[in-house]
Amino acid sequence: MAKKLKVAIIGCGGIAKGKHMPSLAKLETVEMVAFCDKELQRAEEAAIKYGTEDAKVYEDYQELLKDKAIDVIHVCTPNSSHCEISIASLEAGKHVMCEKPMAKTAEEARKMIEAAKRTGKKLTIGYQNRFRPDSQYLHKVTSSGDLGEVYYAKAHAIRRRAVPTWGVFLDEEKQGGGPLIDIGTHALDLTLWMMNNYKPKVVMGSTFHKLGEKENAANAWGSWDPKKFKVEDSAFGFIKMENGATIVLESSWALNSLEIDEAKCTLCGTKGGADMKDGLRLNGEKYSHLFTEKVELNADGVAFYDGTKESDADKEARLWIEAIINDTEPVVKPEEALVVTEILEAIYESAKTGEAVYLGK
């Protein structure tokens, strides 16, 4: 068997424990050999559960990067450190999977791409919703041209009351924002990927902090502390692309709405449309009549179905590692993730100034 890739995890908190480490542990082509966290106990616990027998633990990621045997770094830290750690890892000769969003600012994201090009190492961003069965199917539909030219789309990331109250989610300095940069980023990435349109021209945006001031609020993870709620509770964007195509982006952690959708999109094209609102639905016109078709993605009961399912996180990890082994492009290209960050940044800027932000070159 070929030599296994040696992977290190920087940041052993929720996203590392919930997604990265469990998925990497299922791959025979990798072994996790190093773990780093400012809270050393978290790194030690991760090493015991997922590491090799001689796995090392660190508090300082710079010390970890001195290990020349490490091939791949997964950056699972707060948004404000994505750029710094990713660039240092690339310059240390490691391939990098950085958790979403790519960076806190577009300038930082551009620096990450420059570092990847300069070092010749691979860089990808953790947009795992691309790997869901409905996303994969819809991408085949749009890539084949079945919807024609997609000229209007909606990116959905609406929660009614689901504010994350742990970690640094409510800290604007460390995160760069609230639901827009946290979950809106997934919906926007999906939408741009489906449209295969990465040329934004102008952006308008609004952000609100209307419900975050409430005491003892109803919330999926318990009431938040209004004094610590420093980010928006909802944000909305209007994006016009260079070719005239238009995207409406909606995001919230707390909103008085029964329209709840997260990491989904609606697409309207010249030949047909699609949405993820109630499963995956396609729509259009055939033989002078309108039609709606619900796509059945569950393979249970099919004769050739073997009973195994690969989760979106597992597929993300597998295809990322295969891209390194086979020296191919990762599914999520950093240049695509940069456009997501540019648009999010423009929405925040527009919300502050009340003016449109022009991105077209």
C-alpha cells in the first residue's frame, strides 16, 4: 500500500470534532499525526481518539509546522486566524484545507491564493454542502444545460431561532460577522457553483441587529447573552452579476419567519428552474404544459443498493485527499471561495454605508 498522507489538525473544537476528524478517520489513505489547540486538553483528547500511537500535541501551531513529515493541514480555527495559519502552513510545504469562510476579508483571501500559487501547494475551503446528494444532482442538471441560462437565483440561509451561543460565534472581531458569514456563506457558495458564474458587478446589502438585544430569548441552544451578541442577527444581499444575472441572498440566526431554509438555493433559468425548498424539485414547460418534478434521491429499495451511504462531510474529505494523491484540482477551488468572500464583504460594506458596492473590474 502506498504511503499514507500525514494530516495535522489545527483547532480541535466543534467543527474539527463534528466534521473533519471523524471523516478523515474513515480514510485508509491518511493518518492523523498532530493536533494543535490553544486549549491543550482539547488537542490531547483529539489525539487519543483519532491520532496515531505517536501523535503529537501542540499549543502553538508554529511549532507543529516545523514537522517536515506532515503533508496536510486542516485549519479549523476562528475566521480571524484562517489567513495567517493557512499561509504559514502553505509556506511550510503543506497542503491546506481551511474551514469556511475562506477568510475574514477579501484581502486576506487573496493573500491565501497568492501563497498557494507561490508554494505550489493545494488549497481548498470547507464548503461541504456541495457534496450533499441533492447538490451533486442539481449541479449535474445545471452543468448539462437543462435549465438553460440561470438569470435569477435565491440563496437561502434562514433560521427562525438558532443562534450559536458557544465559542466565538457572537464575537465580531474573531468571526467578522454573524449569520451572513457563518451560514449565508454556504448558501452563496452553492448558488454561485450551480450558476457557474463568478463575476459579480454590484452589491447592495442590509444587516440587522433587531432580536439580538432580547433577554431570555427562545433559542435552539439556550438564551444568548445580549451583551455578548456583537454581530448581526440577520443580513440580506442583492447581487447583480456582470452578465445581468441577479442573486438575492438571505441569512438569519434569528428572524420572525416560518420560511426556514439553510444552505439551499432556488434557480430560475431560460429552459427550466429548480429549488431545494421541499426536497429537490425541477420545474419547466413541456408540450405546452407546465410541470413540476420531485427528484427521488433516496436509493432504498433499489435492487443494486448496497445499504451504504457516504455523508457529505465524508465525501468532502475523501475527494480532497484524492485530489492531493492524484495531483488534481480540488472540488472547491480557492478562486471560487474568494468570490464568495468578496460578495459577503461587499454586503457588509453596503449595509454600513447605505451605498452600492461595485466589484466588476
